Amino acid sequence: MSKTSRTNVDQRVIVVAGDQWTVYEHRPGGAEHDPAHLLFVSNAEVRRLTVFPENWLTLDDEGLAWLAGVAVTVRHRRNSGHARPAS
């Protein structure tokens, strides 16, 4: 488990099928009362999970990998060579 010094956000880094994912909780509105999403960010894509366990930060890597597998892809990253999904 690590913290970024820039944003002071709790995050985890996991490797799933050879891809490195940074996982962190994000509140789109920025306020504490706004609903949070769990974001999974790799070089190729960004995935979002809107319903997730409160203890996600302490799950083992296998548990987080499972959550990454059920998360919805919200964007393909431009530098990955993948096309962006049609919205």
C-alpha cells in the first residue's frame, strides 16, 4: 500500500495478467459526501467500479484483481494504441 505525496490519496498497485494497475478511490464531485468510485488505471485503459467494499485498500491482490475484472471500462488511453469506446 502506498500514498501519493502529490494528492495524498490512498492507492494500491497490482499486476493482473502482466498489466500494472493503479487502484484508488475517486469522488467525482470532490466533496466528502459525493459518491465514490473505485478507479483502476493501466497504460491501456481506465475502469470504474461504483459499488465496492469499504475495505478495498486491505484486500489481497487477488481480491483487487477480481474487482478489476468486474469494473466497467470507461476509457481507453490514447497512448496505448487502442481505440476509444463509442459513448
